[in-house]
Amino acid sequence: MNVVRTESLTKIFGSAERQVVALDHVTFSVAEGEFVAIMGPSGSGKSTLLYLMGGLDTPTSGSIWLEDQELSTLNDKALSRLRRQRIGFVFQFFNLIPVLTARENVAMPLILDGVPRAEALRQADDALGRIGLEARTTHRPSELSGGQQQRVTLARSLVTEPALMLSDEPTGNLDSKTSDEVINLLRQVVDDFGRTLVIVTHDPRVAAYADRIVFLKDGQIVDENILKGGNTSEDQVRSMFGRVSVTG
């Protein structure tokens, strides 16, 4: 079953002679339990595609389906509810609330959705425990390392048990050691928790953990490669990306 799919998705910024075509009739789907990495040069439309799939922006034309729901049919309130309940976001910048503890940050989506505070905090503690932060639940973001803050962000995205998880450059602000820890956690989210994950990355080392890489160039999909779910080398991905950059 496809968790998310797009049909002839187009996004144009600007107007008249200043138009920029960010996405050009992109048809794309992600199956349940799949880990997909989106790669491409700067300006290829990677992040635009991710934001459209997450309901954070609207397409110029085409359609986006999350499970059996076509996003353009939803009003703002319904779309906001769908994002809270069915989509988890993990971004390069952690977007944690500084004055709240780790458990309070993780509980926030549940509280906003009407879950009683005590139950929301219990579920937040469980989510933090699943990713190895049970000893940091009462720490504020400033008391956590960058890797720990990214783990909190991951726990916050997991706590609602979303159908789809989206991540834009999840290791962009981390050193190589911490990046490896985070990407291993993302792989675990797919393998052990059964989540469906789409990430945007420029890093071949990160993309090598995926099940499939989709390459974008000039707003179009120019190539796809099936990988070995974390057993593909960085050099192999780098070679794929190099071929696409030259011939795509």
C-alpha cells in the first residue's frame, strides 16, 4: 500500500516573466514501511517536494494523497489536524521550545490534539525511552547536545504514531559521529517501529541507509535506485549521484 503519492505535481513560484518552476509534473509514491532518500543539486526541488507532501505548502497543479486522503480537499483546520495526527516532521533545525523540558516538547503535539496532560507526558516519556533518552526527560534544550536535541525532535515526531515521517537534512547541523547515530536511529524507526520515512539529504553517507534513492534535477525525477536498506556504501551512492548530475 502506498502511504503517500503525488500525481503530476507542479509548483511554480513567482509570476509572469519571473516564474520559477520548482517542480515539474512529478509523479511519485512511497510504500508503507519504506525509507526513501531524495537527492539532487541545489534548486532541484527536493525540499519543495517534501513540504508539499507534508501539507506545508500547496501545489500549483497536480495532487497529493496521504493514504486515502487527497490534501487539496481539506480546509486549513482539517489539514492542520492531519499534519498533527498523521505526519511526523524532523528538520535540520530542531524547533524545540526552549523553556520546555524534553518530555514537554515531545508531549506538545498530543496536548494540542486534546490528550490529557498526564497521559501526554506518559506517552512522551515512552517515546523518549524508545530512542535512548530516558535519562534526559526533564532537561531543557539548552542542556542537551545537538544529537540529543535531534533525538527529542525524533521522539516528538514518533509520539503521534504517524503514517508518514518527513525529514529535511536531519544531520545538517551535526558532526559526523552524531550524524551516524541519528541516521542509525532513523533506520531503526523504519525497521523496528514500522514507520514510513522520506528524507531530503545532500549527504551520500546518509542516503546510503535508505531503501531507495530518488534523484531530482530541474524539478523533475531523473533517476531512481533501489538500495540494500543500510548496506549500500557511501561511494556507491556518490557514484550514482555523479552520473545523474552529469547525464540527468
